[in-house]
Amino acid sequence: MKLGEKIKKLRHLRGLTQKELAEIAGISELSIVLYEKGKRKPRVDVLSKIAKALDISLEYLLSEKEENIDKNSLKFVKRVPVIAKIPAGFPENIPADNIIEYVYLPDIPQESFICIVKGDSMSPTLKDGDYIIFIPTKAVYNGDIVIVTNEWGEIMVKRYREKNGEKFLVSDNPEYPTFKPNSEYRIIGKVIGAWRKIRI
């Protein structure tokens, strides 16, 4: 199989457009188009970026061997919106000005969203500036970390607790008080993971 054909096949298995693959790899969309058509051959350093974006080995892309690719063995990359506020009609209706950026992450549910932690109320579990991945749901259980909004749509991250039939929102940082949510607070979703930028 030729190099361009491999890139195209893997991109399709990932469910990515040429534009999305280019964004993940940090190269131009035109380059992906030309590579897939076999009209241009990428340098090794560029090919390494494409391999990383496709979560496949550079050796595989450089190999001319015919190999079967099992779709179920691949980690799919999803373009996840980072949102500033929870708008009315969420998650079906999200105004463009509510999206701060997009992050590409593998192996997360299709319906995932990201918001950014503000403050240290969930420290040490979550820190200020952490990107937290959540799925919209009202089915939350005792001990879950949840996304909560107030009457202005502002996002808070708290731990959900139930005791004697009553519901509480708790901070992991003991310096912050526990409180009972009233009708102005809505549980929007459940946190399933976190992503932290680390400078090395």
C-alpha cells in the first residue's frame, strides 16, 4: 500500500477530515491533500507528526508491507469543544462565542465537552486551569465530581454527596463550605477525566 493511501485509510478509520488531521498534526490542509494523492512526499519529521496524530507508528507508515488495520484496535481522536458557559438549550445549542477553543483527545465519549477549572475549591484533586472532560447527564451518584451551573450559567465544579435523602455540593478543599443546592443550581454533567498543561 502506498504512503498516501495509508494516510487516507487511517484518517477515515479515525473519522477525521483532512482539515482535522492537519490541525492535529500541526501542518496545512493542502499538505494532507497532496500527500494522500501521492503528489508530494512528506519529510520524515512531518510524517512523524502525522503518525502521532493518527496514533500509529512511524515505522508502519514508512513500511511498504500490506497490513490489515483493525478499526476496533485504534484509538479515535475527537475534537472536543472547550466551553466558557453553559447556555440555555445545552448541549443541543451552543453559541460559537461560548466556545473558547477545541482540544483533540483520544478514547473519550462522542458527547464529551471540556470546561476549565477556576480557583482552588477542588484542590488537590483538580487545580486552577485544569481542563476537565465531562458528559452531559443528570444521572449522577454519591461521590461523583459534577458540573453545576447557577442562574447566570456560570460553571462550578463540585463533588456530589447525598446524606439522609438530602443533596449536597462539596469542595475537595476543606477551606470551602459545603452547601445544599437550591432551584437556581443545575447539575449539568459528570466529570470523566482531566487534562493538565505541564511545562517541562
